[in-house]
Amino acid sequence: MKNFLLLSLTVAVSIITAKATEPSGSLPVIYITTENNAEITDTENYISATFYIDAMSSGYASTGTETSQVALKIRGRGNTSWLNYDKKPYRIKLTVGQKLLGMSKSKNFALMAYADDRHAFLRSTTGYKISQLMNLAYTPDRRPVELILNGDYKGLYFLTETIRIDKDRVPITKQDDETTDASIIPGGWLLEIDNAESAEQVSITEGNGMTMRFTYKDPEALSTEQTDYLMSQLNEMNNAIYNTDKTSTTWEQYIDIDTLARFYIVQEVMDNTEAFHGSTYLYKDRCASSNWNFGPVWDFANSLRRTGQKFIYQDSPDTPQHWIAEIAKFPAFQSKVRELWADFYEKQYPSISPYLDSFISAISSATTHDVQRWPSYGTSDTATRTAEFKALLDARVAWLNEQWTGSGTESIMTPDSHIQPIYYNLQGIMVENPAKGNVYIKVQGNKAVKEYVK
């Protein structure tokens, strides 16, 4: 009997292990095999590999097959996400451009792990969707997939378009590296406000005395003439933003106010405290009338995490946040934000909840396999996590609506202790009169907790 129980336990453990190392079958699966099964050890050096995608029943076309694989190169990507998690993100570069799972044709994609998102992978999903609803010129497309790397099941990933200048991505005309042509230099720029040092950077001293770093993504190598132009533009923008006369419109001669307001609203809805600190992109097209545009959106890892309803530039855990606190003082910018917000709040935001429900339905089976593969990172209860996330998001949007409608100003703050709590059931539906003896999600300010109502 003892041996039988031991055998049964061994079989049960084997079954659990098998489930944890196999895809769910509910999402497309991308198979990548590196040359000689070499390990991917850093974020700088690409190694050769081949891949194929089994689109399963997704409705998209597969790419390659097990016996006819496609060449690519792969390396790690990210900073904190690469160093701090065993579930690693990757950057892939195809030899020939492909339309992977219906996305725009390109050689360049990322495999995002989102190991730090315990809210059912909803942070970036929601941020990207709001970017689309705010009609930013380009929002990276993405597809949930399951990854098998060198025969090892790596769990749920998101195959994502990377940010680069292209007709189907950032839709501007590229500028050549190291050009000295004065007629070309004023346009075709793609920059990132960055919080990490790199060789491909210029920096200025912000009006508040902080160092502000810009990584140039395109062009990738600068001539003296390009460097001089870029430094001049950045310093002139900085001086205009820190003009003590907040009725001045000089800064609007450099920055497109409409695009900035749309980008800013996305970040505020998500309470993304990393915005304007890092992973914040700007681009400028090659035409005489072109201003600098903020976008596309990218990283939402630090969204809806802190307690207290505050604007992203107030008491941010990610400091310094550049420019935005000063820009928010301009009445013209405040008016533009309110104008765009009114349309978003009334016409666009109601579509978010059903969109998230559909997304969770599509990935729920894969999240079960993912959490078995990565017990320290994954989401084991998507229903509860989704309800918590939606409750936080609704509370955030309700607070922003109070600030941006009527006669309110962007400086109004309400302590959490004075905010009336809102209760949601575990399906994420608001409950006006919580019944005793039930468990609800209580949202007060920007904090959500499960609470048993006695």
C-alpha cells in the first residue's frame, strides 16, 4: 500500500511537471532554437537562431514549420527586467521582414515577459489600448504567444512590435547617420528620454538643475552638425518650458501640444510614474513645420502601483520626471488636456472593461501554464486579479475626471483618508450596498484590498 501511494504521488508530480513545461494549446506558439543550443547571456550580443510559429487556431497565418524554420538573431533586452527576473525578455531580428501573426511586416520584434505584472498581464495591455483610443499616431501592436526556447517551455509572452522609424511604425522619414546636410538635419529624429546612461546619448541640464538624458535611436550615429542641432533644440525647448511667464506660447513652437496632451492622458490614466523619467519617446518629422511629438507609448511596468491619488509628477517613486510638472503649469496645456479628456471619458473609456474581459478570456488558459512554469511571477487567479485591476483603474479615472472637469485645477489633491471607499464584487462589478457576509474588493484612493464585510 505504501509503495502504491508513493507511486501515485510520483505520477501526480510528473503530471503537474508536464503541464508546467508544455504550452496550453490556446495561443500561438513560437519555437526558437539557437545555434548549438547556445544560451542567451546578455542584452548586447545577438546570437544566431531559427524559429517557426504555429498559429494554432488564432486565425493568423503560421510562419515556417518545424522542418522549414526561418533564420533570426536573438539577444536579451531591457534593464531591470533582464537583471532581476529569471523569466527573461528578448529582442529578435529576422533576416527577412515578415508579417508575424498579422502585424506589420518587419525584421524587428520583441518578446516581452512581463514577469513583474501580477495583475494578469493587464498593465501594458491597458496602456496600449488607451493609447489607441487616444488616437496617438502609432501604438506598437502585440500578440500573446507561448514561447519554447531550445525545447524549454518559457511560458506566456507578448510578441511586440519594437519602436523604430518605418511607414508602419513611427511614420516619419528617416535621417541618415552622420549627415552634414543642413537641409536634412532638422527632421527624421527618434529620441528616448532615458534614465540609464549609454554611449548613444546627449544630455542637458533641465531648468530645475537635474541632468536630462536623451538616447538617440535614429539616427544612430551623429555628425558634429547633427549633435549641435540636437543640443540646440533640446536646450531651446528646455528654456521655453521653464519660462516663468506661463501664458507664453514659445514652447508650442517646439512641441506639438495636441500629441503631448494625448500622450500625457494615457500616462495619467495608468498612473505610470516612469513616464517622463524613462522609456519616453519623442520624434520629429522631416518637414519645415514639424514639431517634436511625444510617443509612442512603451513601458507600463510601474503603473497603478502606489497608494494615493496624485498626478504622475507628484511624489513619484521614479524621479526625476522631466519637463511634465513644469508643462502642466501652462493654462493652454491644461485646457487641451481637459478638452481631450471630455471626449475620452464619455466616448472611449466605457469600451475598456469589455476589452479587458475579452483579453483575459483569450489568455486565461495560458496564464495557468505560465504560473506553473514561473510560480514566483505568474498570475494564479486571473478573475480576482482582473477585478482588482479594473477597480483600481475605475477609481483612478473617476479621480482624474474630478480634476479635469468643471472648475477644477490640476493642483487639487484629496488625501486617501477623505475618499469614500468603493466596493466591487469579485467579478469587478461595482456594488452600492455591500451585503454582510461576503468578500468584496474595496478601493479607496489608489489602493485596492480584499475585504470581508461583517
